[in-house]
Amino acid sequence: MTLLCEEAHHKKKHDVSTLTQRKIEKIKDTATKMNIHLLPKSQKSSSSSSMASLLLIPIIVISFLFLFSLSQGHSPVSFLIPVTKDASTLQYLTTLSYGTPLVPTKLVLDLGGSFLWLHCASRNTPSSSSLTTPHRSLQCFTAKTHKSTNSFLSGPVEQHLYQPCQVFPENSITGIIATEGELVEDLMALQSAESKTIHEHQSRFTCSPTSLLHGLARGARGMVGLARSRSSLPSQIFDNFSTQRKLTLCLSSSKGVLLLGNVPYESEILKSLTFTPLVTSIPSQEYFINVSSVKINGKRLSLDVSESNEQEGGGGGALTLISSIVPYTTMQSSIFDSFKKAFLDAAVSMNMTRVASVAPFELCFSSSKVGPAAPVVDLVLQSEMVKWSIHGRNSMVRVSHEVVCLGFLDGGENPKNSIVIGGYQLEDVLVQFDLATSMVGFSSSLLTKKTKCSYIKFGSSIPSESI
């Protein structure tokens, strides 16, 4: 037994020595590439002080190179999340694998969602790596502070220190808030955009009751929030990995993509994005922009915005939400009325033939008269030179072979937001949210560049010009 221990100890020392030697050789190799020459320790000097100074030089350089090598080994990464569209509910879906063993789980993508919640009981086998989050923990406190108290309730204050953290998630499609929900931490698998390798990280989410699944697409077992809150999936990934705080979204009627982190390479489309500031609307962590005016074929419309929307950060224009769970863009009734009239006038002047309405749309036209020449909708932003232009593909919805309809809807007299840009208007448009600068950039329709979101494959070998 003593002999075996000595052999094991000798082997351990040998392994450590080999590993250390490899690191030193790597540092020397890096130093050579950087034209830095390390001084040998045996070099002598005429004085003891100069000898000490000379000996410090290789120590400092080696320390620098060691740190440099560490930073190189933890270079920024980005993660690729495929997105599909459910034809029945018009919801955008993704699949994430979590737990031990990893189980692929279909989730609804919610751009404005503050959290990730799952129906954990859907697993055939409970996860062996799931950890309960204590009630009085920093993680529990963080999860409870990114929503207003009347929409994201917390457990009783008098709960015991080690009781599970209760966080009540919300189904943002139905507006239903759960009456129970336990915050847990478990492994989540993500695919690297650069190497296609799988990375596992500890992710926090709420296990929700079955009742919260009502209204979700068939097979969906929760919702993944992408908002600016500290508990959203992107924020957790940005904190866990050395990556830029960017979300790049490209929705599609078939296969889209979400990229978390820096885009692996440059492209002409990325370079040509138009940027506008994100507007803060406390306590919401959703993505808002300010629309100063709306134009139809260059004709400006009057924005009769309610006082509540002006005061919540609209800056004198219409506080506009960018949403992935609202299928089509909605407008406050007073805005929509003038918008509908102006669009109809422009359509008639372009010889478009109006036909009977098809619910839920109000303006419909004969498809034989509609093509690229449909009226252009411009959302004017911080200046007349900065605008979000919406052309026929993103403004007209085909409801039959003969009929297409205007894909904008009446949002009601007193909606929470004057304008909500819906998922249909985001399709085949590259949208990038830069959380570090609090800006959002968007491209023109990719169809005008003879490409679309379903063609995008970040990290592949296709030329950047096709992106």
C-alpha cells in the first residue's frame, strides 16, 4: 500500500511538472512571436541591485504572458439559437436542452419576457442536477425585482431562510400569472456559433404549473424571455461567458435565428444597420423605441398620442414596443384611423382594388393588383433621416390566392403602448439589440438583397455577402 501511494504521488508530481513545462513552453513560444526575449536566470550583474532588477524582468514578462494566454483561452463566444414559427398560433419557437440528462424542450420566444420559465414536470425523468434556490438568497431577490409587484409576486417575507424561492411567472400571451413557481438552477446546453460545439452553463429558471401552458403553441413547455432584466436568458449568458451584450434576431415564416453575443464575422448588411436609441420605460424591461411620426408614401400622419404614452419615455412621439408575441403591428385607435385612411388613399392612387375585409384585418385588396408597388410605411425615428421603412412583404398579409390584407391592426382606445411592432413586420429583417450602448439597429428587408433569414447560418463557411 505504501509503495502504491508513493508511486501515485510520484506520478502526480510528474503530471504537474509536465503540465507546468507545457505552459512554460507555450509562454516562451508566445514571447518569441511577440519579439520578447526572456533573460536567463543565471545571467550575472556587476551589482546586486542590477541583478535583482534583471531577475524581475522575466518574472514580470512571464506573468504578463501567462495572463495574456488566459485571456486568449477565454476569448468571447457567441451562441446560436434556431427559431421556427408555429403556423397555427403565429408564435416563434425555439428548443433548449436542460437538466441531467439533457432533455430538448420547446419554448415560446418572448422578446419582452423578463424570465425563463418551464413546465419541469413535463420531463419523464427528474433532473439530477437541479438545485433549489433558497428564499433569502441574492438570486431569489434578483428574480423578484425585475417585475412590478403586482405582476411578478414574491413569497411571504416570513418564509424560512432555506425555504425554496417562490417566483410567480407570467404567460405574456394570455396575461395569466401563476400562483406558484419554484426558482431552480440547472444545466442548460447552448451551441457555439463559431465552432458548433455545445457549452453547458448553470441557468436559473422557474418551474411553472401546468395551467400556465394554456395558450402556448402545441408542444411548447414554457417561455424564454429575452428582455433587459438581470434574470433573462441573455443576461445570464452575458454574465457567465465573456461575450458582448448583443442580441441579433432574424425572424422568419419558416426558419429564423437568434444570436447571443458578438456576430462571428462582418457583413455588408451588419455594417449598414440603422440604429436608434432604446427608450427606458420603468419598471418594464422590454424593448422600446420612440417613433416621432409615421409616413405613408412620404405623407406625414398626425400622431394623436395619449398622455400616458408621452410621459413614459416617448420623448414627444409615440412610445413603441418591439414584440415577438404580438403577431401584427397594432396602433392606438386614433393613430390607426388616420393610418388606415392614408394607406387606403395611397393604395387607390396606385390602382389597388379594395375587396371585402377578412378578419382580423380591415383593409384588404385584390392580390392581382398588389406587388412590390404597395404603399411604403415609414416609421420616422430620432430625425427625418432615420426611419424604419416597411415595404409590401412586411405590410401585406396573404390570406388567399386572390386576396392580401394590410397587416396592421387597431390596438384599441387606451392600449398600454401606442404602437407595437409585431412579429410579421420583423420577419426577414435583421434586428440587433446592443445592451451595452442601449441602441437597436435594423436592416431593410433582406428580400430586397435577394436573401432572407432562413439562409443565415452564423459560423458557417458561406460568404458574408450573403448575410
